[in-house]
Amino acid sequence: MSDIRIAIVGFGKIAHDQHVPAIATTDGVTLVAVADPNPVTASVPHFRSLEELLREGPEIDAVALATPPQIRRAQAALALAAQKHVFLEKPPGRAISEILPLIAAAREARRSLFASWHARFAPAVEPARRLLAERKLLGATITWKEDVRKWHPGQEWIFAPGGFGVFDPGINALSILTRILPRPPFVTASTLEIPANRAAPIAVELELSDGAGLPIRASFDFRERNREIWEIHIETDKGPVSLSAGGARLLAGAEILVDAKKDSYPLLYRRFVELVRENRSDVDLSPLQLVADAFLLGRARQAESFDF
């Protein structure tokens, strides 16, 4: 069976660092073009927009949308209308309601739509899910802190409406949480710290629970300059369970169960190839639902102005 010919739309840091090498090492998919309004360095033909690519570019079977979430829905709709399979970077869009028509459009076009949650493909996530299924959970704490200047240098869109602010990395933690817990979590309270000159939060405190009353606290911060922290700590009836390094490391008490390199994107592309071959979609909106509920229940607190 011939390779899936894919184009990357939005050729920024995440595309350079993750998508290109992942595609290069994944059987069944080949990068044939990129689209970005800015000048880029690429080994394949470059187009200024998805529209130009579809009109003047080489034949493609699929697109990977690595653009900001504010414009992803329109691009996905255009690609599906052109009978292309669609790989969505996380978050899949800026709102839940705009993703639902895309699911219907993919079904009607008989094309695959994949909402990728790369943190779920970290090596410790599935072992943690299996371990927690055998235990009684008593409480959970999430700490997700990093430096926005390092990971999103000069990317003003991230603090614009629909840009998610600190939820851009924080949704990674929520995507892991919704995968490893035996019961679906929901938000009970939220505090959003929003810089005076921005529209999206730079820090968030969340309280969550589940149907059994499990207490969960989450702290996200985009201002951590000294030590990046991507950790989920869960107390259980058989001792603590901790995921760290964004899901690459798993401890049960003091015992290290998993300690591996986090290399999620090749697994994402293997999953995408599988979906396309089987003509199926995979669109789980539960992490995005938690973010939406955090805004609905959020108490806004003004933080000092922020500039890159």
C-alpha cells in the first residue's frame, strides 16, 4: 500500500522539532509539502497558505494542522471539503462547538479526523492507567509549570482570545488525567490569573473531582524561569503514584516503574496512519471540555502586565 502523502500547515517550532522528524521515521506516511505565510526552510515545496497548496501544490492525501488554534477550524473544514484526511495538533480548536461540525464533515467525506493529544502517548501514561485501575484513589495533585518565553518565544497569539494562555501546556496534563483516571473528572472551581495587557491566563489554579468525590488540585503557571515541572501525583490506598517529566517517568512509592525518553510524535503518526488505513476518526474532546469549564467557572484575577 502506498504512503499517505501529507502536508504540514503551520511550519513553526513544533513542526520543525516534532512533526518533521516523526514523519521521517514513521512507515506509511511521507511529507510532500508545507504551508506557512512566512519564509521557511524546508526540504519540500513551500506554499503561503493551505488554499495555495490545494490549488497549486502536489497531490496530497492528508494535512497536519500545526497552526494556532484560532484558525484551525477553518483550515480543517477546507481540507475535509477537499477530501483530505486531517491531523489536528492539540488543542484541536479554540472551542468545543466548532469541532463538532468537523466530526460530521469527516464522516460525510469519509475521511479521518484525528485530534492528537501527544502527552497521552508518553511512555508512562498507559502503565499508570493500568496501575491506578487496580487501586483506590484518595487524591491527586497536578503541577505544570514552564517558561512561556522559552516554549513560545514572541508568539503573541497564545495570549489572545482563543489562544489558551497557560492552558496550552496545561491541557497536556488534563489529557493525561482524563486518560489515567478510572472515572471522568470534572471542574468544581477555577481561578484564572490574567495579565492586565492580555486576554488569556498566565497562571491557573483548578479544583476538580469525579463521580466518587476524588479531590484533585491543579496548578499551571507560565512564569517558571528556574525549573520546569510537569508532574501528576496521586495518593492511593497502596501508596503514592507519580508521573513526572510530562509522562515519561512513573514511580510507585520509591520504585521506578518507567523512566524513558518522551518521544510521542512517532506514536501519534503511527496512530494517524492506522486511522487513515481503517477509515476511522479519533476525536476525544474531554481535555478541551475541562478547559472550557475552567473558564465557565473561573474567578478572574488580574496579574501584572506581561511582555515577551
